[in-house]
Amino acid sequence: MANRMILNETSYFGKGAIENVPTEFKARGFKKAAVITDKDLVKFEVATKVTKLLEEAGVDYALYDGIVPNPTIQNVKDGLAFVKEAQADCIIAIGGGSPIDTAKAIAIIATNPEFS
């Protein structure tokens, strides 16, 4: 059973939590997601669990797997360029601290360019 926590946004955690991703995406009226992760999570098919759900739900997405451990400012800049080029209006982070923290930085700059 998935649990739900609302802070400044909604977070799902626990068994089955990823099943809520397509529903949340559609409920918010997004058009295209940028899925932010790292190469190992793609290689070991962890990210695939989410992208498969997106595909099954007909959600348009672009995958960025360029996040590295202890990401640099350049890593954020590269991810931001990817999000802009993909014309994504939503970011879905998959992974641990590096992908999630980098995705947060990308989202902050994408929506508040003055912080770049």
C-alpha cells in the first residue's frame, strides 16, 4: 500500500507508490515529462519501472540519464538544457540523492531563471 505525504507538494512512498505517477501527471495537466536519473538506474531497469508506466498511460516523456554521483554545477546546467530542449513541463526524478537533488536544482532554475 502506498502512503501519501503532502508538504509543499505531494510525495508518495512505499510499495506501489510509482503507480501514482501517471495519475498525478495527468491530474496536473502536464504535457511532457523530463525523467531525470542516472545511467546505473537505467542499466538495472529501476527507471524502466517508471517509464513503462508512463508509456502504458500514454504519457509523453524524455529520459535524461546524465546525473553523476556528487553532481556538479555543470551537471545541473546540462540537465537544464535537456529539459528546455525536450520542452518538458514536468520533472520526474528517479533515484537517490544525486538524481533527486539535481532534478530539484534543474526545476528551480527552469521555473526561476534568475537563480541560474
